Amino acid sequence: MPSSRPMRRNSWPRPADARHLRRLGIRFLKRWGIESPALEASLLLSHAAQRDRTFGFAAGRGDVLDPEAHRRYRELLRRRAQGVPLAYLLGRAEFYRFRVRVGPGVLIPRPETELLLEVALDLTKATPPSPEGGFRWGDAGTGSGILGIGLALSRPGDEVWLWDRDPRALSFAAANAWELGLARQVRLLKGGWWPAFPLRFTGVVANPPYLSLADWEKAAREVRQEPMGALVAGATGLEALEEVVKGAPPHLYPGGFLAVEIGAGQEKAVVGYLEAAGFEDVFYKRDGAGIPRVVAGRWPGG
């Protein structure tokens, strides 16, 4: 395995020509097996230079990094080679049509989770308002807040609640809601899978941990940098999903829905959980790779 030091010191240009630094970064990341070395080297260069995201891609002759930015770039490359996720190094991640803050201690948004948001938004079209009038949505185990924030941005007149048991996750969710102008629309709670008091919702989304302990042992080094508690449910991987479904009925208005993200091969079990709990119109939807990824159902009860 190559050394984790970016390169010999004398291979880095003085002064630090940005275009040449980008080429060296691409070469280094490629040697370490990074799948998109040109993209990542460009983004890390922009981040080190504290410039917009286009800088690393468009840097030309005459673009020079100051010594501190040069040092930051070398350090970012070194940490990326050690398996630190790109999103943690940049402090940001893309999701749906917006960007959020992320960092160690919070799950990095995945493209497949966008399907959960899309399913939820589609279900809202046929969801009746609460008896008090209006709509109230929940994001259980919110993490960085992406699902609840996506609902809030898509439905600006609705009330959205986010909750998580991890204070680090809640701090990211709060910062993201504030930065996206949602401080008055979004409310945050600290707690488990369901609020400890009788709060009801017209719809709830959840992306609970669904890896098994065996899955975690086989996970890529980069994945294992993320919080284990946000990814691993237990021996089977179904423990958190079962808990979320069983706890849902007292927190849903009649006609409200629950939609959850699941792992590969879990659709039969999770559909069974919803049906056993009394949900109706239960279905699952496949992601772009053809894997059942979201299970949802409506609560008919009073």
C-alpha cells in the first residue's frame, strides 16, 4: 500500500501553482484507489483555497495558492487517502436540490434516500389535513435533517418536526434548518424514535439504521468512518425498523402515513411489520438499481 504522505515535499511546486497542484492531487488520489480522483482533487483544492467550487476545476496559469492554503490542500489529500469521507472533509453534502452541513458524528446523505423524500412528497398529495386543520410532518432520527428539511422546502406552509437522540446530529439539523431559512417552520426535539408526549402527525419519514453487525464488519473503510449507531441496527439489521413501525400508530392522524428506508432484502419483513401494526395500502418502491428501498403505508385508525 502506498505511503499516506501525499508526496515528497520537493515534488510540490514553489510557489504553489494551483493547476499543477490539481494534477499532483489527481495522481495521488488515483494511486490510492479513489474512484473519481479528478473530481475530488478539484473539490479539495477549491476548499483548501477557500474559493467557490469552480476554482479547482478552472484553475489556470497564474492561479497561486498561498502557503496556508497549500498546507491545507496537502492535509486534505492525506486525510482522504486515509479513508476520511470526502463530505466530511468538505463539511458539506448535496441532497435533493439543496446542500447541507455534515461532519463526523452524522450520517452522510445518500442518493437513494432521495427516493424516500420523493415517496413522502407523493403521499402528501392524498393525505388529509389534521382534524385541527393544516399539516404536520415528522422526521424520526433526523440526523443532519435532510428529510424534514426537504419536506419543509417543498411544502413551505406546513409544520415540520425533526428529532434525534444524538445531540451532535441535532446540532447539524439545527444549523442546516437555519441556513436554509427554515428556523420558523422547523421544530427540533431530542428523543428516541418517537416523541415522549402525545404529538400526532399527518406523515412521518424515517431512515433508521438497517445494517446488521455482519454487514458492518464487511463495510468499506470509508463507511466505517461514519457513526455506527446511525448505520447498524443489531444482529439482524431489522431491529430499528421494527421499533419505528410498532411505535408509529399513536403518533399518526387517521389517513396519515409512515414511510421508511430499508436495506436490500428487507422489504418482506418490513411490509409484514406495517400490516401487523394495522397499516393499510402498504407498498414498497425500488430505487434506481432495482432494489426495494422504501416501504410505506397509511394509518386508518382513530
